[in-house]
Amino acid sequence: MKFGYYKRLSTKQKATYRKSDEVTAVALTDATALAPLVEQLEAALTSGKRPSTAKAASTFALAFCEQLGVPPALITIRLVRPELHGGELHVLYTFGTKGTPPRIEVWMKTAAHRRVVKFRTFLRTLVHELMHHLDVKLFKLDDSFHTAGFYARESSVMRHLLAPSRAGTIASAVKSVPKQLRLFE
């Protein structure tokens, strides 16, 4: 599937776009090992404290990149999203240059109400930027375009990351229901 901006790309960019579109999943070697880091990130974000969120996000991103054998990107967590024309900036990926690593900046609070964003939104935003990082470092693409394949890769990673924690949450929720009310056991 080609998005509308495809026709404005150069011939070289179109080739990169098509190559990106063909890759629809990222095979994490051990998503279960990342589950505690995802849980730590959720706890840190929920606390509303930027330093602990930054540490947890960096730890998660480092482990994620190590699993895939790519050099890490520097993670910076900012507080309130900057407002843009009719919206707000959620995240920013800056490509590395000679001697400087790539950088991912994520904002943890909304611009309008200055509230901490929902965890799933925050995690998806961080994973989205890590997908841009993988496009360049793992898949060796010249650029990173928003293609159907890109979004499929992002979704595949989110499924891997949330599956282990979801299973634990469901199990603990079922245990909290009185035995006589449980329908499945």
C-alpha cells in the first residue's frame, strides 16, 4: 500500500519506501525478558517523575536495541509537549551524524492539560521512534518512511511487549474475583 506522499518522492526514495513496506514484523529474540523493563517504565511514567521515567525509558531502549544487535539511540525524556500549529509534538527522532549517536526525544505530558500521557500511548510513541532507528540501523534503509510495513512493524513489537504483561494482569485480576463468581477455571 502506498500513501499519498509516495508520488512526491524521488526514484531513490521510492525504492527505499518499497523496501520498507516489505518488512512487516520485528522478531524480538526474548520479549519476555523485556517485560519487567516495560513494567518499570509504566511505574516510572505513572509516578509523573521525569528522572525516573528517563532512566526507565533509556534502560528499556538499550535492552531493546541489544536484543536486536543494533547500537542504541540516546533517549531524552522531556516534560510538557511543545505546541505546534494546531497540534503538539509527541516525539522527535534525530538521525546520528559522524561521531554523534541518533537521539530520541519523548514528551511525557500533554500540552493542553499538562497531564502525564497514558502508558500505552507513551510506549507506542517510544516504540514508533525505535522503529525509525531500526529502519536505519537494522534494515539499512537510507531513510525511514511511514509505510504500511512501518506501522505493521510497530504493531508487531507492541504485541510482543504487551503480551507478557497483559497475561500477568489478567491472571491477577482473575484471582481477585471471588471463587464463586469465576466463570473460567
